[in-house]
Amino acid sequence: MGNTPDVVICGAGAAGLTLAIELARRGVAFRLVEQRENPFHGSRGKGIQPRSQEVFEDMGIVDQLFAAGGLYPVSRSHHADGTHTDAAVIEAAPASPAEPYRQTLMVPQFLTESVMRDRLAELGHRVDFGHGVIGVEQDDTGVSVRLATPTGEQTVRTRYLIGTDGGRSFVRQALGIGFPGKTLGVRAVVADIVLQGLPRDAWHTFNQDDMARRISLCPLMGTRLFQLQAPVPLEGEVDLSADGLGAMVRARTGRHDLTVLDVQWASAYQMSARLAERYRDGCVFLAGDAAHTHPPTGGQGLNTSVQDAYNLGWKLAAVLQGAPDALLGTYEQERRPIAASMLGLATTLLDHAQRGDNRRGREVQQLDLGYADASLSLPAELRSGRITPGCRAPDALLQGAGGQPVRLFEVFRGTHWTLLGYETRRAAAPARKGLRMHVIGQGGDLRDAAGHFAEAYGLEPGEWLLIRPDGYVAAVVVEADINVLEAHFERHAP
């Protein structure tokens, strides 16, 4: 890839891999470096929310992830008298044409990242393992990144450096970006174990109402492992060996028939909620855990990190290909408020969990997050039932003029912007590079045969929609204002 990539990504977790895939899809020269010598092999982030599933569909890996993992089992609370109660962990909702994914998918993080590395390989790229960033110097034209590599130090010159290097981010610290927040007074063990004696049909919890003795054991879909989660005292050593965790399991469950045969990965950590003061410093950006850390409750972390990178990727590529730099200013403007609200949600869910309430509703699925107040969303008059700028663009099952079924997500899939006219004249909007145009209705190339589009979008005949490359609505206008929409696209496209 040469020694002068346009982008260097520091950290090959879920955020770094997402960003790499997004840049690779767009032909950007980059390097993805990772300090670890081998891929992360733990399960830390295991829940993939519906909105992230839509993102992964666009990236071409959603079916691979469903094949690698599975849906969450029931939650089984074991009582002192030997009985148990089963309940759904996550509020079940049927999929619909507008929302094709409505169940949280469980895939252990190491399997998710493996699927992502395979996708990256298909696109002709790989991770440089054993490459740690040890110095960052930037000037008006870019960044010099010093790397410690297996063959010695090297310096790479790049236009942009992206820190996706986790909660202890070297990149964030090198830039002196503050990371205010608080530790939450909770320390926990999370471990991937081979456990004998417990059925894999449920996520088992013992001592639900006693924080000092609670333990949960969740079968990790797609593996033979269980994930152990347990609060532990704030101070003192925790024995993370098979013997140590086995003793903890037996003591907390009261079950002497349970045996920990092996520990694949284990960590004892303090929960905290922190948010970087800013996401950008000149030519350097932060994404994922480098920008926000939070308790694991609600399964928001990995999903927020992936969606950070999905937002940043197309904008970086566009600016490198000639779009104005102001487009990169919209990254922090859009993503930092979402991280702030996610920290609040995860902390609230932690409070509930400490009281024994582990239920999860629509609020964790991330389908309702959007960018209504951001500058990429062209202001529009509000009308009831109408999709508005900043909203996630729903899916819909349509029919091509040739008679074949076509999902709207198939129309959006790829690296382009999409212009949709509803019962409009195609001639009203001239063709442009990087913009795919479709007309829905009589005489158009797409038909709303079952009314799914009308139901999800509520547009009036003659209206046009501009959809961003990341599947959010940028503008809605009537045909008379098509020039306003075209100007909005021109301002943000390369």
C-alpha cells in the first residue's frame, strides 16, 4: 500500500475495521495498524442492535454475522428455593417492511471482528498487527505518525489519522484531548469460559437482587463458551484462572455440579462513563471507545462505535476526493450528541440492573437515532406523517418496472447518494456523478405496489428525497425546489 496513505487508522477493533471497510469500498489509500500482535479474542461487545445490522447489510456482511451468532436466549432467574423464572431479555417485535431487523443479534466480539477482517480481505486489505502508534505530530498539511513495528520504528506521513484505539487511547492522550466523566463505583469480571453442568437454552442469573453475590452465565451463540459476568469488590485481586472462576461459580450459584473447564479470556474492570471533549484536532479524529466509554448495559458500545466509523468513513472519502472540508465538521456535530445520550441510557440501564431489572426495549435498538439538528439535514417544514431530514431512511418492499421485487435498502446499498422522486417527472432532475436517481410511481422505474413506501415515508406526490450514503435523509423538497436540493448535494459531494 506504499508508505504515504491518505488515512492511518490506529486500532483494529470494530470501529477501526468498519472505517477500513468503508474507505476500502471507496478506493481510499489507508493503513490499519493494531498494537496487539494478534486479534482480540474476547466476547466483550456481544449484542448487535437492529440499526447496526442495517449498517452491516450495506457493508455486505449481515448474513455472515447471523450465520456466526444467533438470537438472544431467554433470561432465566434462579431462586434460592431451586425454582426459576424465565423472561425475554429484549422486547421482541416482528420485523416489518420498514424495519427488516428487529431482534438484537448475539455475536461474540471476536467472531464479529473475524467476519469484518474477512470482508476487508475481500476488498484487498489487511490489518498490520504488532504496529503500535508511539508518536503523533501534525502540521498544516497532515500528520506524521511514528510506529513501533516488529522490524523497528518507522514514520508514516498521512493526510488524516483516526484514533480507534480504545478507552485508553494513545492518540487521544497524545493530542491532550480531555476525557471527562466518572467511574461508576462498579467493578465486574467478564470472562469467556467452558462450563460444564448448565444448559445452553437460557441466559442464567443467580442472586439477582444481591449485588455482592450476583452472577450471570450466558451461552455465547456460535461457540461452545459461556460468558460469565459478575460484580466484584472495588479493591483486591480477582483469581481469573479456571480454578478461581470455578470456585466463584460454585459459591455464588450454590451448585457444586458446575465446573469451569477452561478460561479463553477474562478481564476485571471498573465501569465508567466518559466522553471526549472533542472528536477532532486538526487532521486527527477519534471514534469508538477512544471517544466514549460506558457501562456495557444495553449493548450500546460496539454499536455506537461501528456507527461512528460508518458516519466518518464516507465523509473522509468525500473530502479526499474533493468535497469541502466542512463536511468533516459534521462528524462530531452528529455523533457526539448520540454518544452523550448513549452514556446516559447505559448508565440508567445499569441502575435498573442493580435493582434486578434487565429488560430492554426499543430504546437500545438505535433505529430512532438521527441527525435532525445537524447542518447536513436541510431544514424543512414539518408535516405530520412525513419523513423529515435527519431521519433514518426506512426500508420498503417495492417492485421494479420489470416486475421483480426490489427492497429500498438494495437501492441505497453502496457508496452513492440516492435521489428518490415520488410520483414525479424524472426529467426534473439532471443526472450527476455519485447520485443514483429513481422515480417511484407511474412511469417510474420503481412501483409501490403494496403501499409500503407510502406508509413508511408519507410523501406527497411530486416530492423528492435526498438520501445520504449512510442511509439518512438529507433533504425533502417539492419539485419546484429541486434546485435547492441539488445545491445541497453539490455542497457536500466531491
